[in-house]
Amino acid sequence: MKRLIERYLEHLQDERGLSAHTLRAYHADLDRFLDFLAFDFLARDAAEIRPGDVDALAVRSFLAHLSREGVGRRTQARALSSVRGLLKFACREGLIAENPAASVRTPKQPRKLPRHLRPGEIEELIEAADGGEPLELRDRAILELLYATGLRVGELVSLDWTDLDLEGRVLRVVGKGGKERMVPFGRMAADSLGAWLGAWDDLRKEGATDGEPVFLNQRGTRLTDRSVRRILDRYTRDAAIAAGVHPHTLRHTFATHLLEGGADLRSIQELLGHSSLSTTQKYTHLDIERLLSLYRQSHPRAKRE
């Protein structure tokens, strides 16, 4: 098993090109599994354990062991995925006939709705950026545009002025998988962008070769996604909003407020650039009372005389 793990990690690095961070996670999961087999399940030296010694009971017992150790279900699911991948690789290499982990159920994940801001909160957040200095104008434009479009932070910082039509209030963005989409934005975002554009030339670094980025840092070059997170943290504190607000929170908020305003999920899916409608559903919130109200108003068999 020890040699199998080494070969599998080499396969992940060389053939699948996984990042160093992901490889470390796989390595840690598989070492933990081998330790469990050696010390708890088989009581045998790790060097003597063979792939054929592992069955479905061993994998299920490993998950139970992780649970007793207080490991969360999300981490358990990741560990199971690592073990499945290893044993699938062992099948491919002809070391075992079938994958014993294939029949083991993934631990059920607690459903956690993504954080979103209520209408009053989002206004307080945006209004916290109310100064007239160049970077304050930039920050206001960032907050307005994130809420107006639901852009991912990576998409936001990659925008160039040539991607924006301020008069038509629409922008072009290239999202995940190289998919291009057009996203409209409102008058408030357009006005904030226009105010920021007036200060942009003075801040832009002379001779920079990174295009015409919409959002600049204080050195006059393209803003990074990490900087956007710091900016949002600052205004979250200034607006006295509870912690835990991230750029993706504004994306969730954008989708939820559109849905609450009557937009259909398919349209929201297009605006967010999701390939799957199920992904869009996770980004939206409707409280149960609103759902019940909509149901009672809309379904013929729900109406009462």
C-alpha cells in the first residue's frame, strides 16, 4: 500500500497536473488511511499491508474512526474521495479486481445556505464607501458593481475598460471555462464607475503594460482579488455588519434579490455564468414564509375560499 500511494501521487502530479496544495491534501488523507489500517483495523506493520487487504468494511470503519475523532463530514467526504481514487488506480494497475470503496456512501453533508445580505444591509455596506478621494471612488464602484452584476471577484479584477459600455450599462466578462457572457448593470453602478473613471488617469502608472484594468491599486496597476477582499472587510467593519461577508456574499445577494424580485432561475443562471441550474439554486435564498406565500397564491389546489 505504501508504494501504491507513492505511485498514485506521482500519477496525480504528472498525468493530472494537480496543484501542490491538492497533492498535500491527498497525501495526508492516504497516510491517515494507511495508519488506520496498520494500527487500528489490521494491526499489522504498514509495510506488509497490500491493496487486496482493503475491503468495503475497512473503508467504512475508517470513516467511523474519523467520526469518533471529531473530524467533520466535509473532511470525511474528502478522505473517502482520496481513498476511492487510490483504489480505482489500483484497479487500473491490475492490483485488485474491483474498487471496494465504490459502494461506500459519502457522508451526508449538512446543508448550509450561503450568506447573503438583506436589502438594508447591502445599502449600508455600499454607503460606507462615500468619500471623494480616488481610492474611495474606486471602492464605491467595486461595491456597486459586485452587487449590480454578481461577478466573481476574479472576473471583476480582470475587467478592462474596453469590456464596459457605460452608456449602454452592460459589460462583457469571460468566466469559468472561457465562457463569455454579457451582464447588464444599473444606473447607480454606472454613475459610480463614471466617477471613478474621472480619477483613474491620475492614479494609473505611466508605462504599465497590463492593459487598461478598470480597477487599480494604489501603485496604479491592476487590483488583485486579495485586495478586493481586504476592501470588503474594511467596509463591512465600517458599516457594522456581522463578520463573514466576502466578495462571494455579494454574488449570493445579487442572485437572491433578483429571485425575490421575480426573476426566473434560468435568467439568473445566465447572469451568473453557471453551467448548471442546480448550482444557481444554491446561490439563492427564499425564506420559508415567502415560499409558502407564493405557493398559496399560485397553486390552484392551495387556494381556499
